[in-house]
Amino acid sequence: MTKQLTARMDRKLKAEAESVFSELGLTPTVAVSMFYAQVVKVRGLPFRPSEFPALEEYGATLADADAAEADALAEIAAERKAGRVVRFTGKLPR
């Protein structure tokens, strides 16, 4: 069973976010469902609210962050190639 969610937000923000979702191959519905699933999984927000993560707080640089992102993307690609990545349907597993 599904339930409709209504939210008000700035039009420009909505358009920009939907553009990103499209680039990622997601619909807004799936993106919001993914967000909600992560909130439930981590029992809180799945990110630290801030204007920009304070890298220096973690002793990191932008180069470190870029390298970590590249490593994570390579790991995801390897998992996908090995058939261990499942497309998110917007539903939590039971």
C-alpha cells in the first residue's frame, strides 16, 4: 500500500533537484522513497546538515574527498559488474 506525500518547496530548488534525479535515472518518487528508507535505516538524517561539509574538521582536503569519491565509485562499479548491486525500487525489503 502506498500513501501520497505533499510538500511545499521553492520552485527553483524543485527543478534543480529533479534535474539531478533525471541525471541519476531516478524519479522524484523513487528519490524521496530512498531518502525515507535511509532515515528509517539510520534512525536520523542520512547526512549532516550544513552548507558544506567541514573537511578540515576531519583532517581532510578536497583532494582527499575527490579520491574517496573515486574509490567509492570504483567499488560500486565492481559490485555492479559482479551482479551484487540491485536497483532500488522504492520499497524496503521484508
